[in-house]
Amino acid sequence: MQFSEILDHRRSTRAYTGEPVTREQLDIMLEAGVRAPNACNAQCWHFFCTLDRKLIEGLVPEIYNRGDWLRDVGCIILICTDPDSLEPRFGAIVRERFAVQDTAAAATQILQCATTLGLAGCWMGAFDREKARNYFGVPAEMEPVIMLGIGHAAAEPPARPRKPMTEVVTMVGDCGRAEKRSVDEITPFAIRKASLPKAEFDNVNLSRATFNNVNLSGAAFTDANMKNTTYSGLTMQGAEFGCVDLRDATFANPDLSRTVFDGCSLRDVQIKNCDIAGMTVDGIAVDALIEAAKKKD
């Protein structure tokens, strides 16, 4: 597998089949982890691992309470740090930076290695460290830092959008000039009068796309960046949206009957000339509030 393919397929996955991870696969991933760069090659890390189904299931919810999906992974790797060997040489900076950086590098290589083995994984920082210490028998001089859940994905989730390079990269000094065509110079791709049942789109760039008279019944959108898109004559019956960025989107004549919005940001949203009969916000009937406001006026 080429490195570009690893980048394309590596995901933070939170849905697994429960199929076991083999000891051979675990050993290969750990070998990748210990080859990670680390401060002065002190290798201040230690890996506590389990393939035991009962031990994996026992992590939820006492140690990890952010989803039952963890019960179905095939293995757990708890990455700890023991910075004492470097602290006399570098002081407190070892605990503040080096030890954490080393474990992060190891975790990254383990997850990338898992991808090459056809496995998926998820990096967890929001777990109870003291309970994890007791659960895995971590000595007092070591500090739990990262927990990885790795297994067989129930389905490969779509890639989450990344910020453009122009927002996160600053070139300092003379770095040359990148030769890239602008979006306006690229010949647009068009699909017209097409039927695409059960189509799958993965790692697709649809910036500045326009959708007209589109039937997306039963479609599912996860981690989708749809900023500044325009929708006209849209049927989305049964559609599902998860982690979707719809800032500055425009919807013309859509039918959103029985749609559920959960955990959404609707700041500065304008609703005009819409049928909102039966619409509720946190259980409060919106049409009733509007009628009450009109009566006050």
C-alpha cells in the first residue's frame, strides 16, 4: 500500500464488527510503534495491550464512557510514558513535551500500520486515566497518555474535511512557488440526467458545486463540507446528515418534512415563506410561539 493510500483510508472509526485481531497483527502494529521517532532514542513509552474480549468490553463505561462502539474493537493498546530516564538531562520539559510527543508519534505509526493490515482504529484521549492505570496494572512511575481501539471496521467512514493549506500553512523565507491550477482553470465535471442508485462517493471535492432537481431519497451524509452550495428542487426524503457543514448554503423549495436536526448550529439562520406546521425546537412548538408573538403585537 502506497503512503498516499494510507492517508486516503486512515480514519477515526467508531463502528466495528467485533471480529478479533490476531496476535500476529498486534505484534506488527507494535513493531511499527516502537520504530517511531522519540527524544534521544530514550523510548520512554510502554504499551499495555489486550485482545481479551471480556477485558475490552469491561472498558465501557467505567474507563471510556463516550460510546459503546469500543466493545466491538479487536484490540486495545494503552500507550504510557515513563520520562524519568530523560528528566535529569532536560528537566521538566520532558514531562511537558517530550514524553507526550513520543507517545503521539508511536500512536500515529500504529494507526497507519493498522490501515495497511486492513484494520481501522480510533485514537482516544478522553478516558479515565486513573481507572485505566488500575485496570491495566500500570506502575506508579508511568503515566497513561493515549488509548487506541483497533479492529475490523463495520464500514469505512468518509474522510473528514480538512482546512485548506492556505489556512494552516505559513511559508517563511524563500520557499519557491507552487505550480497549481486555480479552480477556475479546471474543466468542470458534469453529470446530467443520470441514475446512480447505491452510488458511493469517497474523498470527493464538490466545492462550488450546484445541485438542481436532485433526488437524494435515503442518502446519508457524514462529515460533509457543503459550504456555499446551492440546492434547488431537492427531494431528501429519509436522508441522514452527520457532522455536515452547511454554512452559507441555499435551499430553494426543499421538502424537509419530518426532518430531525440534532446538535446543529443554526445561528443567523433565516426562515422565510416556509410551512412550519408541527415544527418543534427542544419540544416547543414553533408555530404556537409565533402565534403568541403576533397576538402580543
